[in-house]
Amino acid sequence: MPTVRFRGREISCERGDVLRDVLRAAGESPHNGNSSWFNCRGGGSCGTCAVRVRGPVTYRTKKERLRLRFPPHDPDEGLRLACQTLVLGDLTVEKYPGFWGQHVTDGATD
């Protein structure tokens, strides 16, 4: 079983689980502030669940690539949409500040 490390927690999940679902099932959120309420619910269109992922995951979906090209995101930042990312092994996940989690240079949030 893969382990997802997020905000000081270790969360077990099944290989192939959607990262957003793994976090939410554990009482965590890939969203900041009001984006917890105002998001696309996993449709890959809003971009509010953007996170940094280190570890084995699936390649970016077409939806994910398209959304991460538009502001406030920058495709060169290397972020992933938790709703479009499948867990393939042990991961470390970081959420950055900003409504969309786009402030990569500001550091991770607690």
C-alpha cells in the first residue's frame, strides 16, 4: 500500500487512487481557504487543488495540462492537480499558498 505524506501526516491508500480523494478521505484538503467550497469537485477545470508531488504518479491528463497553462498557474512550476493525479507509490505532497496554491516561491503552508 502506498503512503502519502501530507502536512506532517502519513496516509495509506491503494495504488491507483485519486490523490484528491485520498486526502479528503483522511480529513485533509488539497484546497486553501475558500477554494475548499469553490472548486470543480474533481473535474480538473478549476485548478484549486494544485500541489507539488514527489514520487510515482500517473502522467498529466490532457485536462490537467490545459488547466495548468492558464493563470494564475505556470506550467513550468511543475505542479499537479490532485484531482487528476493517480497514486502509484509512496508520495510526498506539498500545498503552497494562494487561492489556487500557485505561490510556489512563498513556500509550503502548514
